[in-house]
Amino acid sequence: MRLILHLGAHGTDDGLIAGWIARNRGALGSMGIAAPEPQDFVTRVAKALDVAAKHEPLAREEALLRGLGASARRRWMVVSAPDLLGPATDVVSAEGFYAKAVVRRLSDLHSLFPRCRITVLLAVRGASALLPRLAPQAPDFLTERLPLLALDTLPWARLVASLRHHLPHARTVIWRQEDLAQVWPAVLTQIVGPERIVPPAGLVDFAALALGAEARVRLLRYLTRNPPRTLHQLKRMAEAFGSRYGTCAPQALPETLPAWVGVELMRLDAGYGTEWDDICARDGVLALRV
């Protein structure tokens, strides 16, 4: 059984990949790919852990997979579920960045799927774009949690090291969210497999990620008359419209944030490029680079 786990992370793609999987659930099913609802997946995983001591591991795995839609015809499963790493409000905690109970959660996944060939997909993102997205309904989240980050950058490399250590037999695929507009064909190919055609619903959302409003409208109008034949042709079309009609500007920090928060986020951003290079050099990691 192939199990493709897109772990998110929180605050990276804002549900874009999960939405694409949901829109194409029927098409994926006809291709032999089970695509359970993320919350159903998380709930069933939690229930399986509750009865772990009562069941033999391989039988427990078989029952869990079948409950999620696997079968003799569907031996490939994809799910986008950042909550497997915990809730968004635990991303920054007293324990650190992605440190609260993450080791236990990864060990649980390893124990629940002993025979599955797992691929873990993870996006990373700079602090100034990521952290304000974690708890938008909690205005004091940043001011309370930022002092807990004494490091020079978000320690994504430490999270990747935990993935490699606690899911040692899993393939680990990483990309920068800032690069998704360029690497999305490779990301979606990792989800469905290189031998399958990527379902089309929602692909424009990926291609148009970096486009400004005018470029996006013009691209959509053009595609109604000139549908692309391949993912890469769609990507090139979007790049051409972005070059001619403009790309979107980086999202600014909320004006209500104290000035010191912006300073701290810029400090964390400063080492992001070096952190990414360290991740790319790690053994066992496939980095999707521009």
C-alpha cells in the first residue's frame, strides 16, 4: 500500500492542496487512489491508537486502511492533514517550534502503518509569511509566542530531522511554499504518481498563485479558448501572463501588530535561505527546487 501524507504544514498552502484533492476525489478514485477526508483520517488514526494494545499491528493496519477506503483495487491513498502534527496553535509552544508532542505523533504514525510505503510531503515557509497565519482569530498569538523562539530562524531542519528519524522508511519530499507557483507540477506528480495523469480540476489555482489580478483574469479568459495539453504548458502560460501583466506583491504584515513583532519576524526570516540549503543537503530528502 502506498500512503501519501501531505503534512502541510500549518500556515503554508492555506488548504490549497487539500482542496485540490477534495475537488478531484472522484477522478482519483477512478484511478485507484483512495482520498479520505482529512478529518476522517485524523479521527480514525486517533481511534486506532486508542485500541492499539488490543489488536495485532498488521491486522490493525489492515482494518484502518480498509476503513479509509483502501481495497484490492485502491492500493494508493492520499491525504492532506496538517493536524497530524497537532493543532495550529501548538506550532509555537513553550517546547519550541513544531516540538509539542510531534515526536509522539510521528512515532504513532510509524506504528500504525508498519507495511505501508509512506511518502511524507512537507512545505516550509519563512516566518513573516507563516506565523501570522497560524491563529488569525487570536490577536495576541504572535505577541505571546514570538518570545518563545530564541533561535535565529524557524528550525525547519529540526522538524525534517524528526521526520527522517521517526519515519525512517518513508520518502520525504520538501519544497518552499514561496516556490509552489514554480514547482506545483512536481508536487502534484508526487501525490498521484509519475505514471498517472494529474486530474485537472483546480490546476489553474496552482498556476496562478503568483499572478496579479489582471494577469489572472486574462489567463482564465485565454484558457477558455486555448486549454493546455500538459501541466508544464499551463505553467509556462501562467508565467508568460505574469511577466506581461504583473505578479502579486508579497502580503504585508497586519498594521495592528506592534513594531517589535515585525523586527522579530525579519530576524527569523534572515536565516531562512541557509536553513533551506541545509534541508536540501540532508540525506533521504527530495527537495523540489526551482
